[in-house]
Amino acid sequence: MTRMSEKGKLVLYTGCSGVGKGTIMKELLKRDPSIRLSVSNTTRKPREGEIDGVHYNFVSREDFIRLADADGYIEYAEYCKNLYGTPKKQVEDMLAQGCNVFLEIEVKGGLQVMEKFPDVLSIFILPPSVAELERRLRERGTETEEVIKERLSEAENELKVASQYKYQVINDDLDHAVEEVLSILHQHTNNII
Ligand code: 5GP
């Protein structure tokens, strides 16, 4: 078990691709100034509108692996042929400042985090149904058909892990889902900055 010198709460925040977790996250950041989102490193190419250092740190595979070898990640995983990882240093700094730090990551990384930090607050965002997930993923229009199929197949595996998270929140209504996540967070923290 690993301990970080934390004043803030570490929150594991997972949901399948297309479930709307990014949209919920944007609202959480607006509504609660104690929340910070950890910026991951990824070897995926930026999508249109994504900014390096804001949405992700877009890095080469070589640089990614170099940091992994230096034990610089809290967790990392391969997802649909790309590497994604949570840099340790920034998360430790934000927790030490008393922020509640959300790790918006997929399940393989999520399981690593639960193992290292058993008292992490874990929240899984569920779609109302798999059909609805597929509809949202297509409507978003950011991925090719091949990638959509890969992501849907990942989603089926991911949904099997959802029950290992302490909380499950169904995203059927944005406002409702946001309020539910905030209410869970506030049950576990007393530091609303
Ligand atoms: P996307 O390519 O859609 O931005 O992300 C694909 C998946 O990777 C999403 O489920 C996202 O939450 C997850 N992800 C993003 N950053 C990380 C990370 O640092 N570690 C892990 N394990 N997954 C991540």
C-alpha cells in the first residue's frame, strides 16, 4: 500500500469512452473550486481542438517509456493501441496543496490505483445503456468507424469492472450526474476551498 502526504482527496473517476465523463468533469470544475483534474501523458495524437499541456501532455512513445522506467507514473496502461499515464509529481503537488484531485482514467489504470491506494474514492460513470453509449460515440464524430468499434468492445470489458468501484453514477441527465458526483465527494471531504 502506498501513502501520499495528502491534504486533499484522491478521486478515481472512470467511465467508458462516450459516456459523457468529460462533460460532467467540465461542470464539476466550474462548480467546485477544490477540484483539480490531473493532466495525463499520452502517446495518442491530439484531436482537433485539444491543447498540449491542457487536455493531455502529448508525448512520444520513447518519452512515455522513459518516464515509466524512472517510476514517474502513479499508473499507466495501454488503451486502443496508445499509452496513457498519470504523472506522479503533479498529483502529489496538488494533493499537498489541499486540492481534490480527479484521475480521469480507464479501468486497467483504475485497478492499479485501487491496489496502491485502497482508500481512494472511486467513482464509475455508467451509460443508461450500451445502445445509448454507441449512439453518443457516433454522434460525437471524433473517431473513425474502426476506432468506434474498438472502443465499444473495450466498453463491454470496462462495464464488468464497474462494480469494483465504490460508487456508480448513471449519466442519464447531466445535471443530475454532476450533483451526484459532488454529493459523493462532499461526503468524503470537508475542505471546500
Ligand atoms: P481518450 O483517447 O478518449 O482521451 O481516452 C481514452 C481512455 O483513456 C479514456 O477512458 C480515458 O479516461 C483514459 N485515460 C486518460 N488518461 C489516462 C491515464 O493517465 N491513465 C489511464 N490508465 N487511462 C487514461
